[in-house]
Amino acid sequence: MTKQLVADHGCHVYLGARNKEKGLAAVEEVKKTAGATVEYINIDVGCPTSVQSAALELKEQLAGEKLYAIVNNAGTGVSHGTGPKEILDTNTRGPRRVTDNFLPLIDETCGRIVNVGSGGGPNFVHSRQSDTEKRKYLFPMSEEEIEGEIEKIEATNDRSEAYRGSKALLACYTMDIAKNNPNLMVSITTPGWIKTAMTVGSSASKEPHEGTGSLLHCLFGDIPASGYFWGSDGKRSPLHYMRNPGESTNLFGNILPNG
């Protein structure tokens, strides 16, 4: 993703990582292969003080300039061996921490926020036992409402449920930040089933570069409205069931928000 941003779109990228050694190595790799500007910023999305410090550091570096976009793509899953609490804290609270702290740095006239979701989110919503429960996840949720849902999911002590639930709640948060920031274009997208360290041992078949299409679309494409969920093929997707790439997008029904 970073390589394509700097190579194809001329972006100056601030690459965040919690491990300095790995982060700097990634920066050097991008510089070598993409030949463009990228800088490292130390940030751990699971640590509030780390996120606050990173935002202050970047504010100083920008010296009055504004950010075009934030991409919240830090995440963890079942294959990492993390428990339900850490999964939900990283995947759901993490993007909120980053957005809350970096929001003042975004250009209010053209800024964008892209949250990296997953088809697991719609699968989570689809598996709810009642229509009332399903509908709850189709609309914006406040921070208090999200925290209430996190507690319920944590109580299951099920890592798969936590991962899918974390991404469903991220969609609800995306809609909430879009509602409260009408001047920004805020989106959530799934990159697809990509071969990464998170999907080792699974049937993932796509290479990492194949997972950037929907992200780039949300960053630079002509987006009709804020708060939408986008599939890996760059088409709008429903929140109440997983749509595979290439399948019809005319199956939303009247319950999908932002009609």
C-alpha cells in the first residue's frame, strides 16, 4: 500500500509502527523500491499515550501544514495468538484513538479517513440471532454504545467472534465519525483475503499488492458519500452479509444506512 501511494500518487507518507527497528526497515524498503518520500513515526495504537505522543510529534513536523488522509490499517487477529480483549482494543479502539488525536491535523476542505475493515464484519452481523441485533450494527454507534458491545463480545471469550465483531464495530464507528465530520470523506473497506502474517495457514490466495485497490479507491476515487463500506473490488458492499468480489451490489435492501 505504501509503495503504491508514493510511487503512483506522489504522496509524502508517514509510516507508523510500534517497533522502531521494523518500522525503519519498512521505510528504507519503500524508499528503495518506490523512490519517494516516506518517514517513520513511532506509534502503538493500543497505547493511548503513544498515540498522543505520535500526534504531537507529527504536528511539530508539519509546522502548520495539513494532512490529506489517515489510513487506519493496524490490526491483529486470531493467527497472532492475541486474546479477545487485545483484538477488540487494537481493531476497534485503535482507529478511534488515532482518529481522535490526528483529526485536528487533517485538511478540513478535502481530508479523508480510511479504516481497514474485513468481510468478517458483515459475517458477524449476519450471524446475529435477531433482526433487532442485526439492525443495531447497520447504523452509527456512539463511543458509549460501542463500549457496551465490546463488553458483550469480550464475555464470549471467543477470538474469532472478537475479530469479526471488532470489524463490525469499526464500521459503526466509521459511520459515526462520518456523521460528526460532514466535511471529511470517511470510508471503511476490506482489502480482501490477502496472504499476510495474519492469514498464515488459511486459504488466502491474493498477494499483498492485490489488496490495495479498494484502499486507493477510498483515498483518491470519486466517492459519492461518506460512511460507506467498500468491497475489495472497489464496489460498495452491504454491512449485513459478505459480498464476494464480482457479485451483484444491488442487494442492499431498505435497511442499509445511507440508502
